[in-house]
Amino acid sequence: MPKPLEHEAGNRDSDRRRGSARERGYNTRWDKARKIYLQHNPLCVMCQKEGRVTPATVVDHIKPHKGDTALFWDIEDNWQSLCAPHHNRDKQREERGRIQALGEDGWPIYS
């Protein structure tokens, strides 16, 4: 297991390789589209699956776009509204491969 300082240095290297948010497409056009999307889709879809009503604050790409602009702007099939906790905790775990899928009840199935 890496030491915390080694882990932090690895994160900084990864962030440098990824580029800034603006370099990855999160620009003024994104800001406007995100705002409109949240107006039309104001609730966290993961909370709804859990039977809760929570305002969404994040527009999430269901499939990571990894620089693919078509996937980045695929509003119909690749965007979802999430609350910050679901985006920052559950979605990140899912993308790192710790969650295989979501069950019918909306809860994650861990690998």
C-alpha cells in the first residue's frame, strides 16, 4: 500500500496528465448546458432509485467521455443529474471498478 505522500504525488501527476477542467471541455458552453440540464432534470437519479427526493447539483457523464466530444455532449444517453455525495462517492467508486453494477433496488453491487 502506498504511503499517503506517495499517493498524493501520484494524484498530482495524474491531474497534470488529464489537463485542466477547461482543457477537458468544461468551458462556458458546458456551464450553460449544465445549468439548463439541471433545470429540466432537478433531482438526483440515484437518490430517486433509493426512494428519496434530493436536489441534483452535478451533471454526470454516465460513461466517461475520456476526450470523446460526441460522448461528452451526448445529452440524451450520457448525462444524468446527481447530488454531490452520489457523484463524489458512489460514482467515483463505480468508475474505479469497485462497483460492478447497480442492483434492481438502486444499491451498488460491489466487486
